[in-house]
Amino acid sequence: MYATILYLSSDSTSSRLDIAVNTSGDPTKAWTTYRIDTTDAGGNGCPCFGDQPTLGIDGSNLYVTTNEFSISGPQFNGAQIYVVPKADLVQAGPTAVPAHYVHFGNLSIGGATAASVQPAITTGSPGAEYFLSSLDPNGTFDQRVGVWALNNVTGIDKGIKPTLSSYVATSEAYGIPPSAEQKGASSLINTGDDRMQQVQSINGHVLGALDTSVTIPGDPAARAGAAWFDVVPTLTKGVVSGASLKDGYVVSPGNYVMYPAIQRAPDGKTVIAFSVSGAGQYPSAAYAVQNAGATSFGPVTVAAAGSGPYDPNATRWGDYSWAILDPSGKSVWGAVEYMPPVSSQTPDGQRNWGTRVFDVPTP
């Protein structure tokens, strides 16, 4: 098991990326922590920190990406990629620096600084580790998706540096989503922005999803929906040189679909897990399914209905959901923020949200 977290010193002079590893299979047992300095003393506006660490994995390595910001100023230095061999992470020695890792910094794509470059959870051996990112530098609308590939990823422990390449693919339109209404309260839920969420690589396909503003036929107001992307990259001599792309939206008339996470089973069935809310719907955990060979997702299914409105004094909802393919390949597990029963909320009553974990069969 692997976990990542940002560490920022109390005096705001240094930062690091902590990677925790547990080889027992039991999360209640001891974890080993490895540390990578992300202060970047020579960077623009630094000392800096690596915000919003993400996690991807394949047969060889752990992939963590961050967004580098100045600790004391407004400077943004772009997405950063860290590649660490899994063999290094299962060695003994708490609070150690990994023996080998590779760093790619200050990334750009499509004429703009890259942000939130999401690494893939990889099933199989696709020949490269893939990443996806959205391209909406002005926070308006865009119709491009960044497709990234890391080739030569198996020799890091021997001093070999992978090759990073990128390609800009044309996609459906997406943009910053509106805040979500909720039943029982006048306060709105922050639906975030249109950064790429969780990414999966399986059977030659790279799948991702993000929050977007959508106009639903017959619905008088713009809503938050999930834009999904099914990308098939082309590698030429180890460099991503093209990509074909299928895409679409998951929506719920009168409601707001928030923070999607997508996973596909080996048989081609695909699940998107997300939160859903609306004027007649408490914030709930939900999902939609796309059958193998289909071009769109089916209706929204509520996995766990919300019990009431979200705390009006809380400023934001969770920044992401999570979905993962069961090791059997026969189901997808989702972890989604929702409003649980009062008995499951925090005892002090300060915050009332919870996380629902549910299983969606895929055969």
C-alpha cells in the first residue's frame, strides 16, 4: 500500500513530499515513510511547496505529481512529476530518502504552464506510463486534453532517465462548473474547477474525467456534470505522437454531478463514481455505468442517499472521488463524499460530511 501527503514546515521555509509504504497489507500496522525535498530553493518565488500530490502506479514504479507554488507569494511554477521505483520503496528504513528517483519539473503544454498532470493507475504492460491533463489556462472553456507518456521506465534504479513526451488532443468542450444547489439549504456546494481527475490505463486505453459546466436539453440552468475521455495514444519510437479520443458527459437533469472518478474493467465495462446534489437531492454518493462497446453512460444510480444538507459554514466539498478496479477484475470500488446519517458524522458536530465506499459489479 502507498500513500502520499504534502509536508510544509511550521516556519514556511521548506517543504517535502512524503511517501508512506506498508508492505503488510494491513493499514493498521506500521508504515515506512520516505521523503523528497520539494522546496526548490532556486525556483521562481521559492521556497516552494508541491501542492495537491496525486498518485499513479504501474508494474515498476510509483508516480507522484504535484503543483509547485511559492510558499510566500503568488508564483505558480507548473506541474512536477516524481518517479520512484517500487523496489526502493519496499526496503527497510523509516524516514529515508528513496535510493533512486527521477524528477521532471516546470512542465508546459499547449503554449501554457501545465497543471494537475494526473498519472495513470495502470493495469497490464502498455509500454509507457500515461498521464492526462486538462488545458484551460484562462479558466473559461477549452476543447483540448493533454496526453503525456513516460517511456523507458524500468531502468531508474540503474541510472536510466525515462523519456517524457506530450501531445495535445482535440476533445469535447469543458469549463469551470457552477456551484451546486442542495436540498434543505440555501448555501451552495463548491464544485471545484475543471482539472483532470483520476486517470486509468488499461488495454491500450487511457481514461480520465473532470468537472465541467454543462447545459442539459430541457433544463433551464447550467449544471455541473462529468466530462469523460477515452484516449488511445500512439507511440512512435517511444514518444507519444498522436491519440484518438472518444468522449461524452454524465449528467443528471436538475442536479449537479461533482468530482468524477473513472475505472474500466478488463471486459470493457466502465464505471464513473461521483457526488450528486440538487435542489431536490441531498448530497449523495452515486455512479453511472457504460457497458462494453457502448458510446455513452447509463442513468445516474444513487449508491448512498444523503441524509441532509452540507454544513453551510464549510467552504468547500472534497476535491476528488476515487475509484479502483477490484483485483478480481469483476467489480469497481468507489469512494465518494456524501452526507451520511447523523450517527456517522463527527462527534463534535463541526463537520457533517462523510465518505461512502461501495462496490459496483462489472460482469
